[in-house]
Amino acid sequence: MKRNISVFILLILLASSFKYRSMTRENTQPVITAGYDGKQSPKAFAVSSLDAAIADLHKANLEMAKGNPAFFKSLWSHQDDVTLFGGVENLDAKGWNAVEASLNNTLSVSAKNAAYTYEKVASQEGSTQGYLIQKEHYRFADGRKTDLHVTVLFRKENNVWKIAHRQADTLSTDVKSDKTSK
């Protein structure tokens, strides 16, 4: 509970600082993105817009759900201050080695036939930091499904957007039933 409150406060602070910084900033850099078809080797792509980085993240999430973590891992910062809350085993990981180990453990529950959809709630881009809040929905061929609330914090490293933090919590089924009953 305390962790959720502190993350919420952090998001409010980030949102307010990005709002005022981005109102005066003009984005004059071209957007450079590169696709990933699962056959290429994962690379750090020079992405000058957060929207392009988020598009790559969505492709990487589907690959991760199919058991291919390479592209997803390439989107992360490999520094010691990265964090991952939640995940498959609902563990917290701090530092690239721990985060990478957690991402590699996802392979044990992934499936080749997986579907991934998302609902973007909010995102904001600053000059060196950005965030994404969304709902993610995973459906697997064996009938399993997972619905998550996800918060991703990005930062620019050498002009490339990298993930510095991800928190994923299971969507409550009570919320869905409340909406349908009204």
C-alpha cells in the first residue's frame, strides 16, 4: 500500500514537471524509429520521440509474451538504478542484473500463440524523462489471460529513450463488474 502511494505521488510530481517544461519546449528533432520483426538482432534504436519509443515498447511486449525477451530487454537502461515492480512472480527487482533475471523468468510462462492489446491512459514527454500509464491485456492460446495496470518511466540515455522503471499490477475484476452493473 505504501509503495502504491509513493508511486502515485512520484507520478503526480513527474506529470506536473513535464507539463510546464513541455509547454515551452519545441520538438525540432526528427523521429527515427526502427521496427523489429523478431528476426533482427535487438539494437538500441535512436528514438527522439517518446511516442516512437512507446510504439517500440508495444511491439516488444508482444514479443515478450511470445517468449522472446531480447527486444524488450534492449529497451531497458542497463544501469544499477533501474527497477521492476510486479512481474510474473510479483517480485521487486533493482539493478539491471536483477531486472534481467526477472525478465528471463517470464519465458517459463510465455506462449508462442499470444495476443497483446493495450489501452493508453496517459503519457508525457520531457526533455530527459517521460512516463506511460496504460492497461495491458494478454491472451494466450491455452485460455490464460492477464490484465495489468502498468506504469513505465523512461529516461534519455545518449539521445535514446530507455526504460528506467516498470510497475505492473493485476487489474481487479471487481472494477470490471462494477462498470457493467451500472
